[in-house]
Amino acid sequence: MTEAASEGETKVPTLVVAPGSSFADIVTASDVVLTAPESLDGAWRVQPQGKHRVRLDHPKIGFTLPPTVYSLVEAKKTVTRIRSTPQLGYLDLEGALALVQSLHGLFVDAGWESRRRYPNARVEWMFGSRSEVLVGTWRPLPDIRKIADPTAGYRVDVEVRRAVDAGTAEAKGLGLDGAGFLVTALVSDELRDA
């Protein structure tokens, strides 16, 4: 589905956010329902409920992630990190790796360069001993990322996590034939998050 819903489809609400955004900025730009944190003076978190999209709000390097039911905005007065699991349910490992490939194309098309990305075979091997694997890191292209530019510290990390082990009661209860995987995109600003 494109951002504009076609006839007969329901529009998916969008959380519009970027590192440095205030809570008021997010509320003004977004059409998701958000509950205001108790205090905006220090560290705060906000999490939309229900199906939604997350859009990184930037004129040059912005992108919109696939629909999700989980995202979290973390802030220290202003936003420092945005987490999103751009999927609507658990995926098998093949599906998770296909989503990572799709995200890679999305980031590159939006003006980001891959700084670290593991081939699928290595990721599969890494899951033999771990339940969570960092599969890639992207930064804005150097011609966009200037020292004085507010995006100088921006980065996107993508992790794949085995959230449900194969053969467990939980997997059976969820109707999974194998393990259930989640892909998480973490957008951060290293300069604000320090």
C-alpha cells in the first residue's frame, strides 16, 4: 500500500519524528494517537498504539518504514532514538532477511550508505549461538552529512531477534512452524544520545 490509501483500503496512521523533535513537533506532524508523557523536562518515552507507520522526518534523508504495531520514541527533552519493528507479526528467518534487504534498499534510496552489513549466510550462522544479531548500520551519505549539519550524528542500526524459539509451547500457540523473528530499526543521533 502506498502512503495515500487507495480506494477501499484503510489509511495507516503515521508517526512522524526525527532526532531533535519535541513532543509538540511529533503531535503536530503525526496522525497517530499519542498519550503525553507525565513530564517533558527530562527523559521521556512515547509509544503509539495499534497499526501505524514510522516516518523519519527529514527533507533529504527521510524515509517511511513498513507498517508496524510496535514503535517507541525515546527522548532527553527532545528525541534521541526511534525504535520500530516494521512488520505486523513474527517472520521466519527467510522472511526477516528479506525484510532487511528491503530496508537496505529503502535506506540507500533515501540517501544513506551502508557502513556495516552482513551477508544472509553469516547472519544465519550467527543465530546458531545468539538470539539477536546486528545485521547492518547505515549513515547519511557524506555529501549530506556535514559537520555543521544536524544529521552529522544520525545512524540507523537494524537488528534481527529470534523472539520465539521453534518447537516451544509459545511457537505452537502462535501457530508458528519454526522460530519467530523480529526485525528492529533503531534510528538515533549519537550526538544527542551521548
